[in-house]
Amino acid sequence: MLSFLPRCLLTVVFFALAGSRTNAAAPTAPTAGAAFREYREYPSTSDPALRLFARFGCATSSGVLLVKMHGWHGQVKTPHSDNIPSKADQGYFVIEPEMRGRGDATGNPDCNGWELQDVVDAVTFARTHYRDRIVSPAVVLLSGGSGGGGNTYALVGKFPDLFAAAVSASGISDYAMWHTFDRKGEFRDELEGSWDKNPRHMKPWIGGTPETNAEAYHSRGGLTTVGNLLTPTLAIHGAEDIRVPALHARLWIGAAHGQGLGALVTYLEFAGVGDHRGHYANETPEQQKQRVRAEAEFLQTHRTPPAVPRRGSFVVAGYVKTAEFEVILDSIDRVGRVDFDLDAGKFDVRSATAKQALVRIRHGDAWRQSDVACRP
């Protein structure tokens, strides 16, 4: 696993960082109490050149934050068959982030790389711009299906203490396995960057194949970071799903149990559901009711934001970010581990392949950072 990875040298050079950017326009917030949905731009903290968009909305006077992730080929601005709709709306302030390169959003998709930071930026923006419409802003819930389910598995691993609860429906947990079992080749073309019709001239979403670029595929999947789990998570899958086989959920759930995190995960697998047409093909009305009810009850039950332990260890798949500290490797394609002791201020970063990393530590309202030089 990762225990063999050599240690890194921590160069302690701390300094306060500048405040966050605010490059997006700030239109008037919706009328207090009125139901609304608006598709609008918000600022990026990772790239000043990016234009990020999301749909923000609330069907009631106020609600708990709920992030909904769209499908692999889908987008928010225009309905798409790859989006798995979640019926959870009432009582929530809903954020639907537009992934890079979709809708009006610029940038290139990078399959659970820095595009996931855009999701967090949307939450940060909503907490400020729509603060009067949000109940308990520290509570953030997460839901996604298909490609959005894959985002969900990765988000709870790369941002371990952000989400109070998560639901992944028909999600991808291992992108190398997904590439291998993509019989039609409808997903591996974006992963490799080998598709013929590419009007936006996008770069590969990962690049290469699992054989030629194994660590990059490893860094993208939630199966890699399942050991970081602090968020109660419900996984839902159809047993006969072809497009995203149920093995993705089974492996992720099994890995959580194997690492002593079984109390945090719940799994619902529906017999006879799914085929080459879609994730929920052959679903009976009763199964649909059970699925919708299970998601609603799960999100209503779990409302306590998780806390990072004072001492512990996290896998770093490109990066890991918490309210207390962040570790960012020199490439989104690298995987490592950080052992941390917050009370002692110690961070031991290890990686077999990353040569440098950045460690950022919160001190009050400021962040301090240090460079890390990694021994081979």
C-alpha cells in the first residue's frame, strides 16, 4: 500500500497568505423568502482565469446547504440524460456546480482533480452571497449520481471534514477499473483524450491509460482515499448496472469496512436494476420509492459536521484539504500520505513519486505555509 513511501523533509518557512479573491460580479441577492433558482458565475480560488458557474436555488424561505453533482457527460445549464436527478429540494438551499468545460464554465475537466475545488468555492460563495437563505451554514450535504457519484466518493476523501452527509448513486470509485470495463468506449475517450469529436479542444481528463499512467488514475478515485472518511455516506447501486458496474460501490464499501469505518457507510443495492441502457433500467416503482426515501431520510438524519482528529493519517491524492490544514503535492497525478499531530504542529508527508509538496496550516484567520522537499 503506502507504508513503503519514503519520508519527506519539511522546510519550515511560514508566512501569512493573502485573502481570497473576489473576481466575480455580485448581482443583487434574491428577494428574501421568495423561491428562486439562478444560474450564475462565482469566483475561483484556484485559477483567476477560470469562469465558474453553478445553479443556486431555494424552494423555501431558507434551507440547509445541499450540493448536487451532475453526470459525466451532463451539465447543469442544459438537461442531460447522464444526470441522475435527486428529488431532495424542499428544505434545502441547493447548489448545482457546473463542472469545468460544461455549460458556461471555462477550463478543462480533470476528473476529480482541481475541478473539485470549484465545488468548495461554490459553497464558500453561497455562504456569503446567500447567507440570509441558509440554515446552519456549517452543515453541508452532498449528493451525486453516475459521474456525480464518482465526484461524491472523491470529495469526501479529499475534503474529509466538509460534508455532514453524502449520497453516491451509481458512482465510480476506481477510474482504472471503469476504463477497463468500458465496453462501448463511451468514457475512456475523455479519460485518455483520444475522442474524435472535441470542439472545445479539451485536454485529456486524466491522460493515457491505466497501464501507461497508473498513478494518475489511482489519484482520481474515491477508493484511494476511502481511509480518510469522516462523512456518513450512503452508496446506492443497481446490481445489473453496465455503464458503472456495482463492483465500484461494493469495493468502496468493503474498503471502508476493512479500514474500520463501517459505522460511517450504508449500502443499498437493488437486484435486477440497471443494464446497458441506464443505471436504473428495470427499476420497479417500489424500488424507486425505496431509493428516493432512503436518500431523503439519510440526508435528514445526518446533520453534524465532522471534525478532523487531533492526530492521524490521511492519504493525499493530489491534495487533501481540511479546516485545520492542507497538503498539496506537486502534481494532481501523485499519491502520498500525511501523518499529522495538530497539537505538536507536526506534519510528516511521504510519497514515492512527488518531489515537492505544500503544507498549509491554519493559525486563527490566517494560513501559514511551508515547502516540503521529498526524498526519493
